Amino acid sequence: MKIVEKTADRLRLSASPWLMTVLFAAIVVTMLAAAVGKQRDGASNEAGVLFLFAFAVLIGGVFICAFVRLTLDRSSGRVTYSRFTLRGWQERDWALADLASIRAATDPKEKIREGQPYRRLELVWKTGAPPFPLQGAYQRPQRGQSGARAPLETLASAVNSWLNRKR
């Protein structure tokens, strides 16, 4: 995720995996074209395998490629979370006053790579409700980040400083 709009009254974060979505679509279209070609040539067994592979890649893309937007709006006093996948559109809305902070949460399974934990962004509530994950999966740390702050921690810090700033 990254900050795409930052004003005194509104902060908007967005994650748009266009490259991954195009890659999944290209693989599916290529496999389907190859399957149709095999079917025309009479190789129905090979065509069936290609159709199944295309279907598997499509299902993977449905679960992996998600366009996410988080909007914190002081003027309306709302926090809006929007997520679009091939499975459909999901939108959630909360009061901005209930949001305590955003954090880069560590994977409880303690997957460690080069000494750094896997992380994801979560909304933390003042009401004591369970944290709301902005990402479905924990992100693997990037190589060569020893000693530096991870991008998710930097993003969480920027959002928290905006959130704690008075109007």
C-alpha cells in the first residue's frame, strides 16, 4: 500500500496490483488459447489439462489480486475500507473517532526471513474490537533492509502521525 492523497482533512491509501493482475490474465488467456488449439487438433486430453491449468490460475488470481483503498476523512468523521477482487466488491465503514492507530503487525506464526518477521497492516480500535487487517496475507520482507525501517512500518508511522495531528 501507499499514500495516494494526503491533505489536512483526508488521507487515502491504495494498493493496486496491476502488474500481477495483467500477468494472471495473460497466463489464463494464453492457456485457454492453447487449449482451444489442442481441442481443434483433436488432442482432447492435452486440451483438458490446459483448461484445468487456466482455471487453477484464474482461481489463484481471484484470491491474490485485490485492489484495496483506505480513506480516513476528518470532514465526514469516517474511515472507509474498499476492496475489489474478481469475487466482488467489499466496503466497510467505521467512525474515525474509534480508530486508535494503524500498525504493522507481525505474523503470529513467526515466519522469519533473514531475521525480519513477515508483516501486514492492521487497523487498531479504541473500542477493544479485534484489529482489522488491511491485507489478506503477511508480506515477506524485502532483501537488503537490515537496520532500515520496513516500508509497512514507515507507512504505519506516516498514517499515525496524520491521525494524531489536530485539525
